[in-house]
Amino acid sequence: MSSKKWVVWIFGILLSSQTIWAQPTLRGIITDGKANIAFANVRVYADNQLIMEGSSDSLGRYKLSAPPGVYRLVVHYPSFGKAYSARIEIVEGHTTVHHVMMAAPKVLPEAEIVDFRVPLRDQIMSGKGLIDFNEPPKKPNNPTPKNKN
């Protein structure tokens, strides 16, 4: 066989092996309509059972490999809460694209701080707290009286 035929033959084998072993993927972008949401949790469920999970990257993109089937996507980000998808069908040999629009961030009601105490760890680290490791122990202010007998 000529070298050109070998190259074509090897290329064909490599291409077909990728097609055989490639799992279908689910990918998309998580956004709030103004900006993409980085590092959001992405979970895929089938019949209320967690199948797989991952997270969006720094640009809000996610990509998960999944076996063919019908799934539900749940996306969570702390200040946004959760977003639930409708039915998503993943088909063999295809990439399913599903973008997620999160609701606007939840604004917490105003709170009034009534009391504040510096945590003990910070008191110790600053040397102003209950324990100062740089000073020797102090003698008590009221020594016990000595017996005069």
C-alpha cells in the first residue's frame, strides 16, 4: 500500500473510534441576562435521582457528558437561588445545548447590628485579648495574707 493510503486508512480508524467512544454532551451558558454567572453548581437529575454534577467555568459555560436519556437540570448559585429546567433530552451522538437564565439576585432585607464581639481567635492573634503569649504571667493583685502566729 502506498503511504497516502496508509494515512487515509489510519485517519479513518481514528475518526471512527472517536465517533464510537464519544458520549453525548450537554452544554450551555448560565446567565442572569446581564452577565454570565461563573462557578454556578450544575446538577443533572433523572427521575429525582442525581446523575451527575459539575460547575460553570469562569465565563459561565458548562459542559457535561451524559448517557442518552431525558433529564432535568438544576442550577444553583448562592445569591441567585436555584433555576430548574424543563425536560431535556440528550440524544446519542449529539451535543444538546441548553442555556440557563437565572432570576435576579435576591436582596436581603436590611438588618440592624445591635451587638458585636471580636471572635476569640482574633483577640488571641492581635495580642489584645484574653491570652497574651508575649507577656509572663502576672501576679495576683490581692495576695493571700500571711499568718502572724
